[in-house]
Amino acid sequence: MLTYSQALNLILERAAPMPARRVPLPEALGLVTAETVLAREPVPPFTNSAMDGFALRAADCAAATREAPVRMPVAGEVAAGRADRFDLPPGAACRIMTGAMLPSGADAILPVEEVTVEGGRILVAAPARPGAHIRLAGEDIQAGGEVVPRGRLLRPVEIGVLAAIGCAEVPVHPRPRVAVITTGNELVDAGQRPGPGQIRDANIHSLGAQVRAAGGEVLAFPRVPDRREAVADALARALAGADVVLTNGGISVGDFDFIKDVLEAMGGEQVFWRVAQKPGGPLGLWQMQGRPVFGIPGNPAAAMIMFEEYVRPALRRMLGHAALHRPERMGILAAPWRKQGADGRLAFLRVATRMEAGRLVAALAGPQGSGVLTSMMRADALALVPPETLAIPAGGEVLLHLLDQPEDH
């Protein structure tokens, strides 16, 4: 069996960024730029007022004081959106609105609350500072300058900046389409009451949510009964429309576990099958038609851990992210832990962490059975215990992957 690191490296070697595509700006949020975006024009495109007030020449009121205010005639008004340029007469002021083009000759704006209006004149009681409340053409973005670099996650602020430079379509790595296939005769939907021997299918919902949280697009398929022909049909339909296929259940060696055999009968190249870890030992990866096909165990907690540790980093690479992995920190266990015996497997422990005296302290988040999903709900980290470690005392160090924190490497 492969080690955790070997399996993860094989996955990431085969996960390439999705080919660049230009998408409309409203659809680009949360995606990663595939090219550097340059500005074709300056922002702002013209020098304008940052305040409602009066445009004037600072030299015309340089001697103004509260005791001896300078009186200036108001020669006109410039509203935002006005296309023609206003020429300011010497010694006069001009009423101006926020965003309006600065009149020719003006070099300062006095906010409306700082002047007294008397009929057609204003009284200025203090000197104006040259350049005050003026936004210069190109002071935010210069024409031809780099605006958004390649590999940048597009947040709301980047969307706004791209709109400001007139970028209506953005070159991005699109969301990978992930077909989520769950298998099992015993499964029914969340809204159904299970009959004898049946259980509700939590995995199709948790895995779909994990795909969306990672940035992928879910292609949901009806759950597949444990029949060879049904599995083959589902896989063929998934490969026809998906960039990634994620199968859940039916990957081990039971009489009704058909995923592995069907994939290989369909010509899939087995990259690996089985990893020395617990839970999630039967994890597998195949290549079919240039696409990765993941085989994930069906136990709910194991399925979520396998997605978190292996599939999520692959999807992030396909999305063009540079940081693929959750933060790693060293912590200590709150209570002693012991393996049932030497099994040569890496152990993933679901833990809840807290800070004590500047250190992360991790406590088991509940029973660690691979079917216990509530312990995954309580966990905010996974503790990785090396295969050779059989026991850790209370206060012993352990490597933690922080599940609630954004990727940092």
C-alpha cells in the first residue's frame, strides 16, 4: 500500500489547472485569474471632485481668515456626468458635485460645509490647500498598468476594480465539474423514511457540499444500486460531462463492490488503489479519458476525510490556486491515545482544538469510527499520527491540519 504522501503526490501530479476561459464579470467571483489583466484606460478617467462643494483657485483665497473672509462670485455649476469642460474665470468659484469634472483653471475644492453662501457669492474664511479634495486622472490606476495579476483569487473588491477598467469578461480557470456518484442498495434520499435494512444517503449531500466549498461545480447523479451494469452506466454518463468523477462506496473487495472492476474493464488506468491509512484505506485513483476518477470509501466520516485530504487539494490546483493545503500546526493531545495494535497505517484523528498558554490543545471530537459523522461535525482539525507511533501520552505532540482555516501552502 502507498503512504499518505505518495498517494497525495500522485494525485497532484495529475491535477492541472483547468484551461483558461473568459467568463462574464458577474460569474467570476471566487475564481482565479488565468492571465494578468492590464488597464486599457486610467481610473479615474478624468480629474474630478471628491466632494460636493466649490471649485476655485487656491491662490484666490490665500489671504482668507475668519475675521476677513474672501468673497468670491459663483460663476456656474458643474454636475457629475457633464460632458463639456467648464472654464473657471479668475477670482470666481464654481459649484461642483462629487464626481464632476474639475473646471479648467481650478486647483482646489472647498466642501460645501466649509463656506457660507450669500446669494450669488461665497464667503471663504480660510485658505484652500492646492489639490484639496481633487481626484486626479489615473491616481488609482494608470493606463497600461497591471491591475489583477495572474493567479489572483477574485474577491468582491477585484470584481469592482475590473468593472472600473471596463473588463466585462475575465480570463479565469473555470470551476471543475465534479460528478458525485454514491453507490449502495441500502441508500435512500434524505427526505425518505428508510425501510428495513435501509439508511439515508448522507454522503451525496456532504460530498456535494465539500465540492462546492472547494470551488467546484457539482454534477449530481442518482444513487446507483450495487449492480455491475448500473455502475458501468453511471460511470459512462459521468465521464461524458464531468472533469472529475468522484465515486463513493463500492471500492473495497466485497461481493457487491464493483467500482474498481468496472473502471478497469472500461479501460481506466489504475494510478493507485489502497493507502496505508485509517480511515480510508481503500482509497483509489484512476485516469479515464484524461480525467481523474476518485474511488472513496462509503463510510461517511472516512469519505469526508478523504475528500478533505486528497480531493480538495486537487480541485484547488485545477482552479489555479497556488495554496493547496490547510495550515499545519503542531499541537498537544489533551488526553492519552493508543492504537489497538501495530498496523503500519497513518491515523487521522478527528479533534477539536483550543488555545491554552499559547499552545494548541487537541481533544478527540467524539468516537473515531469511520461511520461516526457527528465527530466530524465537532472537529475543527485532523490530527495525523504516523504509522510507527503506537501511543501518545497526554501532552504529547501531534501534527494538526486545521480544517476551518484557509489554505496557506
